Amino acid sequence: MKFPLTLLSVGLCLTAVSAAQSQFVERPEVGGASSFTPDTSTVVGSDGQGAWYWTQAGGLVSIGGSQGTEVSADGSVVAGNRVGVSGFDGPAVWTQAGGWVDLGGLPGQSPPSNSHGTTYDMSADGSAVVGLGWRSDWKARGFRWDSTSQQVTELPQMGSRSSRATAISGDGQWIGGFDEHDNGTRRAALWDSALVETLFLARPANPNGYGEILDINSDGSVIVGNENGGGYRWTPGDGFVNFGQVPGVDPVQNYNWAGRTSEDGSVVVGGNWDLWQGTTFATIWTEQSGILFLSDYLTGLGVSGLDNYQLANVIDISADGGTILGWGVRYQPFGFVTWEASVPVGCNGGTASFCVTSPNSVGAGALLTSNNQVSVAANALELRAGPVPDQFGIFFYGSSTQAPAALGNGSLCLTGKLVRLPVVQASNGVLVIQPDMTAGWNSGLLPGTTWHFQAWYRDPAGGGAGHNLSDGLSVTFCD
């Protein structure tokens, strides 16, 4: 098992959610998968016999070729590789109507081996393909092919060494990858529709622009990759957000990357290279959670049994960010597996009351309510407990409930490790708090998880123990 979540250091235990919200399954029928359509209905990949595509209705269909790399948004076009009439393996596209069409190699170049190059990505409509082509001097060059010209174009580059086109936006207007510095270090390169190149990451924090672009969304408004050993996301509004170090990882082992993004950039997946073990572990990043090992994130959402798996890397993610395809290892019985995980997306949370309240010096007892703003991203949740005397009080929460147990003049209905929010002063008979969802205390409040809240307050005039509790409120959080 990988490192535990750092939030466990403050004594939290995440609660389970329904299988409809989050689950993990093996996908043996798509072993060797490399991509799926934005709605996940069609999967493409390769096995020892060549390329294939899979649909729920038709199952797995072999289509020949040597590799199935990418699929168009409607599932009608597959980009990959095959051995063409030249006898060289090279980029090609497949359609059900026309079969395979070879794209050829870099213009005017004779490959030094038996390969013209490799396909890496394709536009949403299948009209443009990008990848890596080989020159006769053994240097690689990024290329773009489009169905209108039916020509492979070598991408211009600033450096004298190798380059690669790794990703293309869905609309075909932006190409991302790398262009090696003369010292051999990769620099993130972005080409526009006119194939004008920009060193995308070059700025005062990274003068040489070291890093890579690994994925681009449909219109180029979200770009992800790696920079100086860490994953990043770029958007016009937020600029560069570097994911930093995976919690619990020794800094010398930390080398993570952002490989795939949801359409809006709210969910980014990739991996972390463990230098000591010589292997990789899948990661996930959201604005609410930061970067985590995917296995820890899923465990926090209530998925059990992941101790039996190493989630090694992510293959693809759906447009809405709710479905993740990847590969890894099952320990018992041992085997390499393709897996699929689903995580909650969209704001489908809510609240529900539980427990009982007890009479206090100002009324029949304090009831805990909210404004039902349960979106973590919106950061607008307000909790209210009343009527209470105008005294100090505390809101607190935990992962588990219990039958009412006497505490002071009231009943405690939470058990296990509890988290206390800041002390607040009641005014006009009401305790109110607007917890900052970006603060460190909320590490476990991930979208899709349910937590249980109560309020404790002083009540000297109530006699007895001089303090009391409200009833409880269960809150299921969403994005």
C-alpha cells in the first residue's frame, strides 16, 4: 500500500459513499487500452494481434494495424500505427468505411530504422493527427497531419535536437509537446494553428521553459503537463498552478506529472515516479484536494480493497472528469490489470438532520441548520445553531455517528476522531460559522464524502453541567 493521506495525522476517517458515486473495477475486456471517447462509450487499444476498438454493444473488434493510440470523439476514427506498403511501421488512421490509411513519414526523410514514427494524439473529429517522426540523422521531429492536405508537416522548432508533438486540442488549433534544449533537456513547446512555436513554460520562474505539455482540452483553454519534476495545470484565468509534492513522499522521490485533464480542468490525473522502487503510482489533482495518490483519493471516497492493487498510471479521463481509465498490478492473484474508477462530479450533495436536541435556558433546544451550500469549490457553506444563549460555542464534526450519549445537558451523537472548528460567539440567540473550505482543517472534506456536524455551547443559566449540544446535521459535499 502507498503512503497514507496526511489528513490521517489529524485523526480523520473518511466515510464511504454509494457505489453510484465512486467505484473501482477491473476491465479485463479492454486490456491494453490507450484511450476512450469523451463519454467513455468507445475504447481503443492494442494487443499482441494489433489494434482494436471496443463498445458495449459490439464488444472488442480487431482492426489490424500494430497500435491503436487515439479515437475520435464519436468513435468513428482510430489513429495509431501500422506496417504500411513501404515495409516500415508508421502513423496511420483507420475508419470503418475505408480501413487503414498510411500517413507516411517526415517529408524528404528516410527513416534510419524500420519506423517512420509514432502517433500520439488526434483532434476530436479525427481530421488532424500529431506525433513523432524520425529523420535520417536519428533525430525525432514533431509532426502534424491533416485530412485536407493529406500531408505530414514537420513542426518547426527552436532547438537543434529532438522534438515531439504529444497533444492536440480537440478543435485542432493547438499542438503541445516538447522541443529539446541544446543540452538535451526537454522544454514545453506549444504550436498555434499557423505552427508558430512558443516555449510555453518560459517565464522568470523557469527561464528556459523546461518541461512538457502532455494534454490539451478541446479549445486550448486548459493545458497540463510537467515542469521541473511536478505536474501543472494552466488556464487563462488561473495561469500556472504547480501541483507540488504528493503528500507523504520523500522530496528526492517526488517526480509527478499531469497526463490527462477533464474538459474544464477541474480534475487532472497522472502519476508519480518512485525512484527507490523504480515504479509509478497514479495521481489525481483537484482544486479542493490538491495532488494525492489516486488510491488514497478513492479510499477516502469509500472504495475498499485497493490494498490489493498498485494503481500504476492513468490512461485517460472522461470529459466530465468522472471516469478514469488506467493500468496497474493486482497482487493476489498476481496479474497486470486495466482498471476503471469513477469519482463524483457535479454538485449532487445535500444535508440531513439526525440526533436529538435538549432543552436549554432559552427554549426547547438548539437545532443545527445550514444554507445548503455544500459545494467545496463555492466555499459558501454556513452553519447555524439556535436558539442558544449568547455565549461561546464550538462547531465540530466527525465521520461516524452513534446513538445519543449523555454529555453535559445534551446528547453527543458523534463518535471516533472529531475535528473542532474555531470558537464563535452566539449573537441574538444563534451560533453562526462560515467555515473557510480552503483552510487546512478541511483536508478530508472532499466532494462525494459525508460528514456529521454538531454544535456545543455554554449555558450557565441552564443549570446542571452548564453546557449543552445541538442536534446533528449530516453534510454530503460536492464539487
